[in-house]
Amino acid sequence: MRITFPETDNTKKENGMDTVNYGIVGCGMMGMEHIENIGLLPHGQVSAVLDPVPELAQEASRRAGGARVAQSMPDLLDGDDVDALVIVSPNHLHVDQLFEISTLRHLPILCEKPLFTNPEQGERIKVFRDRYQAPIWVAMEYRYMPPIAAFLDEVEAATGGIEMLTIREHRFPFLPKIGNWNRFNRNTGGTLVEKCCHHFDIMCLAMQSEPVRVMASGGQAVNHTGESYAGEVPDIWDNAFVIVDFANGKRAMLDLCMFAEGSHYQEEITAVGRDGKIECLVPGPGRFWPDALGPAPVPKLLFSPRSPKNPSERDIPVDETLLEAGDHNGSTFYQHERFNAVVRGQGQVEVTLTDGARAVEIALAAQQSAIEGRTIELPVAG
């Protein structure tokens, strides 16, 4: 049965909170990006950090202006200096940490994607949702990239209703992480879970329908094949094609290549309908763009109406301060802006546990399809 949850409004409506004090769980590369973006919020500050690597915790504390360094989850939550949590730990740890938090305090949580990494953890998430009594937001940052947000706002008008959606991500290989945890499927859930749950979330959001069928082909062709960790060669995939059919008869496709960092744009999203086509072009992190090539590419929307034919384009620039605060085209800030409003009782959760679970379910089905060489039918939601 599809993992779905009754999405109730657990937000405190009137809590009188002006500044949200955040506890950060996990202080690696993405944890630092969250700290930088929380620092830009007018109503937020990082008050405590937790990481099993002391050097990372100390650096996170420094970046946060002297945040308390906690020694354990109970220590992190033992006190009144934390109003909300951000979980930025390795993928396979999310579910256990959510359960541990649920035994200590029920605080609003922003949990990084993927929500879980295997079907067994997915079943545990259903139990967690039944017992947790505070807002949970799953961190699908890509929704909040300004060019993708603009694409989603305009896609229906530009196409007359989407019939086909294509997402191409041609990008750089996985970056090094602490303990090289992201080199192995058992930790990440697999590339289509770790990297591509974002894209499956965008598909569902754009199609406004439930996925019913997945067909995929993928594997490891180039990246990490010459690496070895304690005698173990990484098994993480670096390329795939995935087709997703939806209940409303529409279809979407993902084209992933992680040895294509020479590309002008990292993400290219195309939607086509009876009236025309709209494309979204998103560059990769600016810090990877060679200075010798001049300024990094600017995100764009391209419009191609069928009749009359009149192609046009529009730049969707991202604020330079936000670009400097992370690698996700400003999306981490805009996501935090909305989550911060939820914690202060002034907003609603936009990326629910159901959304996070559905994206992982599609990804796991795609990996199963590629491994077994067959189409995977997704169960009816309910």
C-alpha cells in the first residue's frame, strides 16, 4: 500500500515567537549551507549544533556565531534554547534520528531528503507520523529554485496543460563526504533516491496526479570505479533514464548523467502541451564555473508557443547573496523562509511527509525496474 498520511495542521497558531532558535543535526557540507541560509533570515538563528565529528561541530559553531556544541541528541534537546530542528545527517540515519527525537521532544523539524532509504524504513515512517505532534517539512529544495518556481507558476498557461514533462540533469559526480558514506547504496538508498527524489517530487507537483507506473534503465559507467574504501569499491550509479506514467494519462522522463560537468546548464526541464512548450534552464553551482569562461550562466525560461510561432526567453536571475550562501540557486533560503513562518505560526507545511515518501517510492521503484529489467506498477494511494 502506498505510504500516505493524514496531513493535519499541527502548527502553533499563536506562539508569539519572534526569533526561531535552530538545532542542527549534521554539520557536513549541506549542514553548513543550512547554517549560512538560516543566518540570512530576519527571524532565525542557529543556537546549537550536533555532529559526531568534533571538528565539524566546532566549525559549524563558529559559522553560527558561537552556537552551543551538543554531545548527543538528548543534550541537544535538553534546554530551552532550541525551537526547531534541521536534520542534515547521512540519508540512512534520518529515520532512527526522527524516532529518537520523538521520544524526547516534539519540535518542528525540517528533514533533509531523502526521507528514508528503503521500504522497511518507509514502513517505520508511517509509525513515526502517527506519534509525532509537531510540523514536519521534507527538504525538497528544488521546488524553491527561482527558475523552477517560475516554471511551475507558468507551465499550465504556457502549455495549455502538460502532456509530457522531461527533466535532464547533466552534472558533476558526487562530491566527497565524511567517511565516504555517499559512495555506497546501503547508505544513500541509491543514486535515484539520493539525487533524484528532487526530480520525482517536481514531476508529481507539475503533473498534479499520482504516479502509477515506472520503467528505468541505469547503472555505473564512469564515476568512482577506480576508488576503494576498506577494500570495497563504490556501487553508486552515475547514469539513468526513468519514465513515469501518471494516473491522469500524462508521462514524465528523467535523463540523469553525473559525468557531464562540462554542461552549460545543469538542469533542463521541458514541459509540452497542446498549446506550446516551456523550458527551464538552471546552471550548476557558481563555484564550479571556470573564471576563464566569464560570468556563470543565468537561469532562463524559454517559451515556444505553437500558434502563432513566436519563441521568446526570459532571464530569472538569483540574488548574489543567496548564490554565495549555497549550491542550490537560492532555494535553501526560500525554503527556510517558509519553514520559519510555519514555526512562528504564520504558515503551513508545503512539503509534507506524503510528498517526501512519494518521491522516495518512485525512486526505489525506478531502481528496482533497472535492476530487474521490467516495469514496476505502483500501488494505488490509500
